[in-house]
Amino acid sequence: MEKTRLGITISLMGGALYFIGLMGMTPLIIAAGYVLIMEGNQWLRRVAVKAVAVVLFFVILSHIISLIGESSSLLNNIVMLFNGTINLATLNRIISIARNIIMLIQTLVLLLLGFKAMKMGDVRVGAVDKAIDKNR
């Protein structure tokens, strides 16, 4: 089985990249940067790019939903223009629930990808895989 320069198998390193993504973007970028600079295996390099892309996708999605919450006072003022009312507490709860669901899905996707990578497998993540394939 092919090994990385660190002496571990490429499948273990691929799984580790996804698991590192659970810790946050900074450790993932450091680990993915190492792979892209130091390792020559194309499968491992693709895993590094995909791990960063998956985490980035969920971060962007979460921020878009947060943007709705941050603009809730603007939304409230617009609704008040038409003599209506909106319950901001309910809106904030819905946004919080949506962000928690996104975080749960992100965790599940990264775990699934990590365990599949440890067997040199892959799971297609629609938009992410299309973007990676398009920009190769």
C-alpha cells in the first residue's frame, strides 16, 4: 500500500483530512496545504481539495442563513411599513434551528467521507464535486 512522506498510508491521510475538517477550517487548510505541496498522489490531492471545498460550502451556507438573521431588523422595518408585524424571536429561533441542522449535516457528511476515504472510497457531494471537476 502506498504511503505518504509522513509514513502513513494515503487512505489514512485522506480520512484524516476529512476528520480534521471537523475541527475547523484553519487546521484543515494547514493539513490540505501540506498534502498539496508535499504529496504527489493524485487521489490524496483530490481528497485535500474536496475536504476544503466541503467545509467551505457549509461555512458559506451557514453564513447566508446568518445574514438573514442579521438583517431581521431591516425585515422588521419593511414589514412595519405595511402595518404588519413579525415576531423576531420566532425568526431568530428558525435561523438557529437551520444553522444547527446545517452543522449536523456537515458533521455527518465529513464523517461519512472520512470513513469512506479510509477505504480509498468516495461519496459524491453534488455541488462540491461538480465545482472540483469543472476547475481541474
